Amino acid sequence: MKLNYAQRLRVVETFKSSLFAHTKKKRDVVSEHLASENIFISGRGVWNLMVKFRRFGSVETRPSAIRNCKNTKVTLRQLNHIEKMLRVDRGLTAETIRRKTGIRVTMRTLRKYCNILGWRKIRTKYCQTVSTKNRIERVVYSMFCIDSKENFNHTIFIDESTVAMNSNSRTIWFKVFPHENAFGLVGAHKHPLKVK
């Protein structure tokens, strides 16, 4: 049963009162005390209400940020903007896309539009990074080594590099592009990544 405004205020007053200042599991004790006043709320409900009160300074019912979004249509221009954003950063979340584009739709609807554009959410997998410029040079050098029967017996390999990581995510958006052969893999370097 949903509590009215007066009952929610009573929950906050009871929680803040000095009667329960030094009790363990305060929210459960407050919940039991309020049951004697015919205000039935769980300990978890008391905690959620207090979190809301501390965050917004009130216990009023707040209007939803995406109310009346059921019939909202996403324009072609907004879809193109989403496409460009995902090409630049595949680790974006639906919440970030919604905030940056200003589209007033639910996150579920936004994910559906991303799927319509051909993007799929997959778990992030890493592979060795090779820049486009170095790919041709590496192939030429390896062919030279094969032809000259090089076995690198008298070679010391030295590689010093610093890599700074800007972002990290557990899932990424993936779309099949004709020029890509690494299916959804994110380039990672051999050395430990440094977080800025």
C-alpha cells in the first residue's frame, strides 16, 4: 500500500528522532515502531525514503523526467547523431546517450533504436593493438624476415611506451563494418594501462 504525504513525513520524523539514535538496524526498529501507528513500511522502504529525503530535501512525489514519452518519436537527425556518437565511443551507456542528445525517451526505447541502427551490446573483449599505419610495415618486415630466414638469436628487444586509458566499460556497442576484421574486439596494449 502506498503511503500518503503525511505518512511519509511521519516516517522521516520517526527516523530522525532521538529515540532511535543509538540502535542497531535502525530502519527495522523504525519500521516496527511505525506499525504500531498503522503505518506499514518495510525497513528497506524506510531506508529508500530517507535516501530520497537526503537527496531532494523533501518526500513529495517527484514528476518523472520521462513522463508522457510513450508517443515520443526520434527524428532522423537524432538517429544520425546517435550513430556518430557510437562510432566515436562504443563504451557509451544508454543513459549517457540520452543525456548528451536530450532525447526524451526511456532507456529501453533508446536501446531499441540503437539496435535498429545495427548496433548490438556485447561484453568487452580485448586484443593486441596494431595501428593502421603499422600493419603494412609489420607485414613487409615479417615477409623480409621469412625470406632471409631470420631467427633473432642475437637480438635484444626493447619497447618503452606509456598508454593512458580514457575510459573503460564492461560492455560495448558493436556493429559489423566491412573494413573491420576484429569482431567487437577492443585494442589493448601489452603494458599495464595507466588511468588518468
